[in-house]
Amino acid sequence: MTPAPKRLTWLGHNCFLLEYGKVKFIVDPYLVDGIAPASSNELKADYLLVSHGHGDHCGSVVEIAKRTNAVVIAVAEVAGYFSHKNLKTEPVNIGGAIYVPISENPTEPKAQILAVQAPHSSTTPDGASGGNSLGFILSFSQNGTSLSPKDGSLKPMSKKLADASAFSVYFACDTGYFSEMKWIGELGIDIAVLPIGDRYTMGPSLSLDATSLINPRYVVPAHYNTWPPISQDADAWEDAIRQYTKATPLVLSPGKSISEHDDGAWG
């Protein structure tokens, strides 16, 4: 099995496009006028991952999903809201995983999308309870070993991912620091996307503590500089990541992409 090409693009705020081969995952679809490099009428997507129901994380879901027929993956309450908009949905909750196809070849392992906690408030766009806020860990087998517990022997998830030489991206989404980030790190995180804006999420200082717990190969900042209350100095954050953690920081500007090189490095 040859691993697929991988690319990550920041679309502004907490909205990211992760491309794995031909499959496109958009996390927290919200495109800010004057910041986002594309409009809802331009983006293509197969899956829309929605961390919670606040408008600055799902404001572009309906437009993108109706045009692309993308599947909305969210906690049950938020998924229910979007199912009433006649969108295709897959509900999840904390600790649950779903497995989605990433190839027309039925023998190729599916991607695993694991929902993890993200301490934060949530309502749906109509003001109803939004249930739990989520983070997402997207994992892809790199050697043909299935990630699903229904395929082969049942193993602890950390071993299952290790056996598959999995490539994993952790989107922390809107969250504060929490001690179980250490367990997330034990799964083997290649790229962690962490908020640094402060006020509504972790700020730069706590993101350093979080990075140390997770111990990813690379860390990408998110959820900052959209509006004055969450303005941060990304250059100072980058220097601090290098000083206080073992991770390599990758600071993006909206519209900028990073991808995996032939040697496995990202940039």
C-alpha cells in the first residue's frame, strides 16, 4: 500500500482543509469575509467536521454541504440540527469513532475519525443545546492494516494505530487545557492543530503546556487574529514552541498550505 499525498490548508479562524489523496475534510466550516481565501461556492468537500454549534464554527456548513453533498460529522445534537436542514449527517460523541472510505477500492482501510472532548460551551444556531463540544483525531493507515475494531483482532487503540503506522492529525478545536491531552499524545499525533487565541479557548501559554503533553511532531496554531479580542503574536508563539517543547511549529496564513514531502517531513 502506498500512502496517499497529504495537504493541510488554513482557511482562517478554526477552518481547515485536510486533503488525503482525493478526499477532502473541512473542519469547522466558517469562512470569514476578508480573511478566508475562498468562498462557500468554491470549496469542495467530502466530509465536514463540526466541533460545536457556535456560528463561527459552522456558519458555512449549509452552503457547502448542499452544493457538494458532503457528510456533516458532529455531536448528536448538532448533527440533528443539520439533518433537519436536509443535509447528510453522521452523529458521534466523546470517545466514539466512525470509519469513512477514502478510496474507491473496498479493500483499502477506511479513515478513523475519533471524537474527543473539548471543554467548551455549545448551542446550535437556533439557540438550542448543542451538547458536548468535540475535538477530532483523524487517522489513516499507512501500511494497509485496518483501523476498525471489527476487522481482525481487538487491540487497544494506541496499539492498533501503531500497527497501522497510522498518520494522525488532532484538531483540538475550541478547548481549554485538559489533562487527558496526555492520553491523546499516547496515540501518536503527527500534527496537532491547537487554538491560541485566549479568552474563548486556550491562549498561547496554555497551548505550550498542551503541546508538551501531546508531544506531536508538528503543531499548528488556530483560532486567533480573527478579531481584536483574540489577537496574538504568532511569531512569539513560534519562538516559544521551539524553546519549551519538542514539536516543530508551522505557522500558516489564511490560504497557505503545508504538505508532506517525500522524506516524511512537512512544510
